[in-house]
Amino acid sequence: MGRLQGKYTLITGGTSGIGLETARQFAEEGAVVAITGRSEAALAAAQAELGAAVWVLQSDAGDIAAQRSLAAQLAQRWPRLDALYINAGDVTHRPLADWDESSWDRLMGVNLKGPFFLVQALLPLLSEASAASVILCGSVSARIGLPQSSAYAASKAGLLSLARTLSGEFAARGIRFNGLSPGPTQTAALGKLGLPAAEEEALREEIRQLVPIGRLGTPWELARAAVFLASDESRFAVGTELLVDGGVGNL
């Protein structure tokens, strides 16, 4: 029997990278899986890769009304929610001088405001009987002083704070919150920055040099950590942060 057998699970930002691999592993472990994404094309590609058993839902993680609509869709079809992995994120990095209010608001909407109100909307579904697990995707960037990460790191620090404060608020109901913080991971995120190939590779090498063990992480490794936090094996993990970062945050 799988480690997540029969658990109803939602992964936001599940169409690529860590989210897509986590959806695959959740399904392999016996979970009932739904994923979200903004792009119809990306959702269709994820559906083709993951199979018809995974429920794909179009949703903008930074739109508060969309979070409430998402919760309503789940409530119409599912009896409960056993695990929620908030993985959708805006990874924009830029110098402080280049930020404007609309870009800041967009990043904070996707990374912090949207997740806050999604959790609020999903509260009636989060199962007390199964000790529902909410996994908030942080980042090692919240712990280090990486140049050009100011807004991104601040949003992730806020999300990791929610893992603690909401654990305190809902511990009596048996609902637990934990942060899962990746370090530099081999995904397509850098390709979305629009850099020329040579600059992108130079940036990738610069990031790689931050990692004490000398390599980037993989989506598979992060997904294994998410499986642990979603499973009953982690029921004594409450309000904490699991760093899967190759040592960046501690060495």
C-alpha cells in the first residue's frame, strides 16, 4: 500500500518542475491528486503526462476570487482534503532599483496573499480526522542574503512564518502546517527569465557555486520530501521548516 493511499491532495503550481514531479509521486503513492496551473497548454501537457486520474484545474494563484472558486470546486467533488502543497510561485529576481509597485504586488499576490486566502477558503475541507497536512513552499533564499532576491525572499519568509503561526492556531484541530524550503534546484525556472543562453548558463553556474555539495537539487528529491510531509510518517512535524537545499542555509 502506498504512503498516501486514499488521501485527497491538492498541489498548486503542478504543471512543471517540482510541482509536476510531486503530483507524479503523490499519485504513485496512492493519493487522489488535483493540480492547478494558469496556462491551458501547460495543464493539457501535465494531464497527458500524469494521466486522466489526476484532476487538472486552471487557477491563478494570485487571484483571491480564484482561490475561493478553487475551494468551491474541490468541495463539490471531494469529501475532504488530506494534504495541500502550496507550490505555485513567482520567482522574479531583480535589483531593488528596478522594482515597481505593480510587479511587487503581483509577486506578493502569488507567493503570500494568494496562499493565505486559499488556506482560508479550504478550511472547511481540511480534515481533522486525518491530521491534514499543509505544506508551504518556502525557499532557502529566506535565510541568506542573495542579491536581487529581496522581494522574493521576503515573500517566502512570510510564508514560512505562516507555517508557524497557523500551526499554533489550528493545532487543536489536528491540522498541521510545515514549510518545505528548496535550495537551488534544476528546473525550467531560469529559462523564464528571458536571458540570452550564455547569460542563463553563467547564472546557473553562479547558483551552483552557492551549494556546498557542488550541484543543484532535483525535482525528484524535493518531491520525496513533500511525500514525507504529506504522509502520516510526519504527524509529529508541526510548524517547522524542512530544508532540502544541499547545505546552502546552514554550511
